[in-house]
Amino acid sequence: SRLAATAGVDGTARSRDGDAHMSVWEEWITENGDLGAFEVVSTSTTANLPRPIRMQPALSAERWFTFFEPSTADQPNTEFRMTADSDTVCRAVFAGGIEEDMRPLVWKYLLSIYPWSSTERERQAIDKEKADEYWILKSKWLNDQELKETPDFIEQTSRIEKDVLRTDRTLPLFATDSGFGGGDEANISEHGLPGSSASLEKMKDILMTFHRYDQGVLGYVQGMSDLLAPIYSVYQDEPTTFWAFTAFMKRMRSHFLRDQSGMQDELSTMAQLVEIANPRLHKHLVQCDADNMFCCYRWLLIWFKREFGFEDVLRLWEVLWTDYLTDRFVLFVALAILQRHADAIIDHLRSPEEVLKYVQDLSDTIDLNDALKGAEMCFYKVRFRVNAVEQIRKSRNLPLFVSSISDDEPAAAAAVKEENEESSSADAEVPLMTFEWEDNQNSGSGEKDPLLKGDETPESDISRTPPLTSSHGSILDSDGKEMSPEDAKLDDGTTLPRISEAVHRIFAESSYNGVNSTV
């Protein structure tokens, strides 16, 4: 029973069965075609959204070298400096990934080990300098017997060993080598852990070096070994792996904060993206007491490391490292997967435990290309919806986003919960922005990718936007003072949907500068 809304002569959205009242930002129709499983909208009154680009071939050596200064017999390129801008390179990686033999080199640019404008001589100097620095860092703890006897070192050594010896052991690279302390059976019998190998011993040393290097900030935390293994598999070299991992951890550090504040921010932002993209799903998650999005915790904590096959993890991470659309694109990957499974969640799951089990059981069943294509479309569509609301707010001199409710404000949270319950009953009584949901794509046809057609939504139609079914905080005016709900109402008495600051910043800080980027 797919929802298909078309604009009536009065501008009110109507479903195919004649219902003239549907929830704002209603669930998108899932289409299965050569772009994967995600939703397509085609209407004369909505935004002309960009064509998804995640359908290009992987970046090859031949194409990679076109990004550099040309070299001829008459004028050899001695510096071998990149002439293409970083956005061009990142777009190519985002669109198709990187061929395996080029991955070690390109990753050094994506992880900021090599500056984009560096010369060949400078890159060689960086490699030597970084290698020397790593061996110095490692020797500081390796040769310090007094340090090795401290409680912190003993504790971290044990933690790192346990984590590493449980990481990706089914891969040949990390299989047990009996030359390093015997086979699995003997080790499990004596220590409760499998045997080791040269690669695993190197990973232990890398993580201990990182712990000492980063100790003043965070140090090693359980789960980081999952993030190290894919990087080590590409380089299999201690110094290079260490610096690539260190660069990766700069952006992932907030996920491992001991107060969990970083992950709380990820999950709360994820919750509002779901609410904007699929209010019906969000409402169901609220009813299941699963709207804290804890079901996505593992996905986001280690960037789907345990959800995809090992090779797909490499392909996913290099796309996420581009920051092509946003540095929080991983949230849209999660959103796209939830969108695809929304009907099953709504129809069959009734508790947070059921939701958590269902989501975790998706491991090794998700098609990476479908997820990335769907994530790209989710980004464009959510951006349009957020910007549409913010344009109205701006035209009425209202703040573009709202403050978040802190955990130590139970009264405010209770008030919001009460407001949510009251508004949810009226959710089916408000008009929809004039989206027309098409159901005419040729499944698996291999034909030209469907475009999202039409003009931008007229202001008269946008201004009819009704409220979201729940709130993410109190509305503040330009001076930071709380506004009454009446001050945020539209001319017809409906309340504007509320956009959190975190969601606002995703699109305000987006690096995407392609077609229709202002829609």
C-alpha cells in the first residue's frame, strides 16, 4: 500500500485514494531500480534535486595521474604536484571509490598525511619523517622497563591484547601463526584467547604506541582495534598504519569519550533525521521506546565495521573520508538503511529489544552500493526539507534552529513529551507540502537513471507547512530567549517544524557546491 500524493487544484496534497489530509514530510515511496532501493519524487512543485553520482567506476591509476601536472619529453614534470583541486578528487572517490592498487596512495591524501599541493620530494620527506617519528614514539615505551611495570601499562597491555586477538580472525592476514606462541587450541586452553601472528603483534604495538601518544587526550579505548584492522590491511606497515590510524581517530575520537557525549550527539542527530525523513517511522520508534536510536549505536560507533564485508568496509570508509557532501555522511547511510526497512520495523516490531535485534541482524545483508546511493538521495531530500522550513523562518525573522533539551531538564522534557502526544493525534489532519510520489520506475531496467524533476516549491505552498509530530527543544529568538509557540506560528495558525542546531549545521557547513546546492 504505497502512498502517492498529488497536488489538488487548491494546492492541498491528495493521495491516490482521495485522502486530502496526510502528515507533513510523509514516508517516501521505495523504488527498486538500477539506482538501488530508495525513494524518487517527481513533481512540478518540488525542488529539482541533483542526480545521484554514486554510480561511477572506481578511481583508477590512469585517471589518478590526470590530476597531476603533465610530463612530456620536452618538459618533464619533476615536482609531480597535483593540479586538480581536492573537491574534484573527492568527488571522484565519492562517486566510485578507489581501485585496490591505488588505495594506499590516495588514502594518504584523504587522511591528510599528504597535503594536496605537495610535491613528490615533499611526500618522500613526509614518509621518512613520519617513519622516524613513529619508531621514536614506540621505543619510548618499548625500552622503558619501569613504565611497563605501572598499573596503567599492564592494564592497557591486557586490554589491547584481548581486543586485537578477537579482531577479524577469519581473515588470512590475521590468522594464527603457531610460530608466535603456539596454535589456537593450546592458547585458548591456557589463556582463553586464540594464538597470535606477526600482523597481530604489529597491531598490538601500534595501539600501545597510540595509547602513549594520545594518552593526554584519550588514549586507547575498547573498539579502536576494529578501526585499526582495515587500515593495517591496506598498508601492513607499522609507521604508515599508525599515522593513518591517528588521522582517522582525530575525527572518531568523540565516539569514544568516556562520558558518551559524542555518541549521544550522533544518536540524537540521527533521531531528528529520521523524524524529518520518515515521521511515520519515527512515531513508531517513539511508541516502541526506541527513539533514542540505540539500535544504530554500533553502526555509528565504528562506522559499520561489523555490518559489511571487510572489502566493503574499505570502500565505505574512503567514501566517508571525502566529506564530499558532509563530514557526517555516515548518518545518511544509516538513514537510508532504516528507510529501506521502515515497513518491516513498523509492521512487526513492538519493543526496543526487537528493534535492536532486527537492526543488528542486518549485518552482512546490506548492499553497499544501494546504501550509498540511498544515502546520497536522503541527503538531497532532507536538505530540501530543512532548507524549506528555514527559508520560512528567515522570512519571518525567526531563528533558523532550536536549542536542544538537556538531560537535566526533566520538566522541559516532560512538557515536550506532552506536546508530542497532543500533536500526534492531529498529525493526520494537516496538509502535506505538495510532493508527488511517482510509482513508475522500471525495476532493474538498466535504463537512464531517473531524475527528480520540477521547479522549486512556491513560497505560498511552503508556507502551509504544518508541524512535525514532535519537538527537539524550546524555540529561541535572536537574543537567545525562549519564544512562545504562538510567536512561531504561520499565518494559518500551524506551527513550523523545528530543526535542531546539529541538523542545521550539517547543511549550513556542507562542502557540496554542485547543482541545486541552495535548494
